[in-house]
Amino acid sequence: MINTETIQKSQTVSEESRSTRKVNLPAIQKRIKAILSLLFRYALIICLSYMILYPLLQMITTALTHPYDIGSTASVWIPEHITLDNIKVATIIMDYPKSLLYSLTSTFVIMLLQLINASFAGYSFARLKFKGSGFLFGLVILTIIVPPTTMMLPQYVYFRNFDLFGIFSFLTGHKLNLLGKPASMCLLAILGQGLNSSLFIYIFRQFFRGLPKELEEAAYVDGAGFLRIFTSIVLPASKPGFITVGVLSFVWNWNDTYFPLLFNPTDRYLRVQLNSLAASSGGSSQIQLAIGNAVSKISPDIVRLSTEPYDKMMLTVCKLLTILPLIIIFLIVQKQFVEGVERSGIVG
């Protein structure tokens, strides 16, 4: 009897273990697939992050490398001898404080004007229904496709002989020349002809179409007009959209050299200075002349090498100083920027 009971108990335990194995096997397989998928995603993110951050990390390493260590195998990622002299020289070369202030101010004003123009136009296309609205919006989309260089000549002539309904000719006897003045770029931005203004109108239109209409309709019933609804109801709910367009406008206008060189060619723009530093002058590059002037202003003890690698090194440091404000701004608004991109209808 004892042997029979023992055999029955062992058979029962073996059957329970088999059923447990059958139940746990799919769960284990599912767990393994989830871990492999997670590892693949992390590996992909790390590889993409390295590809994106590699140029920036290389710039930082170059900026901190001593000139005598150029080309040294011991100073690939971590400089063997760390120095800040390269940053000091680049700061003098670019007249960094004044150029930075001018670039920030002009770019911020252009960004603000583009926000005003694009937000009003985008809200009008999203909410107002009138004859020809689809055709006008099609023209807006068309300007995204047309390259800005095709309108270069008429825009240049227009600002060379600027006149508003003949008012200036009547009052002063001649037309205004806005070339070489910031007013030309401001007019382009406020009139919707600035850099990628049509794309900003499209982003705002998609964002406003995603907002619920109930609050706007309730305000309209209470007697609020178009401007009151837009300023009191739509604007407070559109912070992510404004941050998205604001960041894109600031970054693109900060990096743009086409409009500044065409309408306001001044070296006070940081990105324009980078183009001029690489140009040749009298058999030598502008960067060589600028390095000599900068070193003489700082201290004669700073190492100065008249070699092509050192010139490229200083150009790299100047590039780092140029993109540094963009990095700081993006780190501050990255969370709101990502949220705005998700809600603006431009994902994918």
C-alpha cells in the first residue's frame, strides 16, 4: 500500500510539473523576445547618438587640444595637454561678445516676426472658411517647393528701390535703398517671405486644426471676435506649437547665410564670419591673418603655429562657438519642443 501511494503521489507531482512547464514556456519565450527587442532598441539608439554626437565631441576635443599636440596619437579623444588658448584666440577672431549679441538679437526679432505672421495665417487657414482658401493654401504649399533662389533677383530689386504705394517717392523725391540694412530681412519675415515661412504656416494650421472647437464656439456665442478668440483662448493652448516653430525658426535663421549675404552682408553675423574666414586674401587665408591679429592682442606667450592644420583647428573652434548658443537653447526647451512636434502633425 505504501508503495502504491508513493507511486501515485510521484505521478501527480510529475503531471503538475509538466503542466507548469507548459504554462511557463510561452511566458519565458515572451520575456526573452522583450529583452532582445529592448537590447536592439538600446543598441540602435546608442549607435545613432554616437553618429550625431561624434562631430560635436570632436569639436570639443579640438578646442581643448594644445597646438603642439596636433596630429598626436595620444590626443585623440582626451587631449594630452588641455588649454583654453584656442578658445581665447577664436573669441578675439570673431569679436565674439558683440557678434553674439548682434546675431542673437537679429535672429530673435526675425523669429518673433515669423511667429506672428505664421500663427495668424495658420489660424486663418484652420478655422476661417472663405472662397479661395484652398487655392491660397495651395499657393503656400507651392512656396515650400519653390527654391528661394528663384526669387532672388525680384527681391533684390524690390529692396534696392523700395517704395510703398509711391509714398516715399512723393515725400522725399526718391525711393529707399534697404539693402545692407536689417529692415529688409524684418520685412521679409513679417510679410511671410522669410526663410521657411510657408512651412511654419503649415505647421500652425495642422496644430490649430487639432485643437477642440468647443471653447472657440462658446466664446463666439458670447460675442468674442476673431482677435479676442485668438489671443484669449487659442494662444494659451498653443504653447507647444509656438515653441516648435520658434525653435525651428531660430535654428534655421541662425544657420542661414543666404538672406544675410543678399540683403544685409555684415560680418557681425557669426555664420557669415565663418564663410569669410575660410576665404583667401592676397595669397593667404583670412583665418591666418585673423589669428595673427588675435594673438598680438592677447599675449605674445600664446603659441602660434603658421601651419594649415592649426588654421583648420582654429576654424573648428570658431564653428564650436557658433553652434554653442543653439545647443544651450535646445537643452532648455527640448521637452516642450518634442511635445510640440508630436502635436503639430509633422511626425513622420
